[in-house]
Amino acid sequence: MSESTQVSAPVDPKLLELLVCPVTKGPLTYDRARNELVSEKAGLAFPIRDGIPIMLVDEARQIDDTP
């Protein structure tokens, strides 16, 4: 299956309750539309691939708060 047609697996809700931002140790919110875990405090969004959160800063996307 190619990257563009890859279907994301659901994330275990119990796992989401346990995870924190690896940078700030603060809470994460789940962005279902982008399939990411977002740390507002760190300004990072961590991807979820095949149902597994990738909690590496090098893999995170910078989020932009500007209107």
C-alpha cells in the first residue's frame, strides 16, 4: 500500500490517556482529522502511524498559532 493511500489504524483511547508531550510533559490533544497528537504548549504535533503515536521531536510537525 502506498503512503498516499495508507489507511490509519485507530488509536487506543487508553493509550491516549497515558501519553504526555515528551518536551513539556504536558497534556496532548488528539486531532482526529490530521491523525496527530498535539502539544499546544510545545507547539508540536506528533504523527500517528498505523495506530502508533510517534513521540519523537524529530518526527513532529511545528504548529502555527498565527491567525
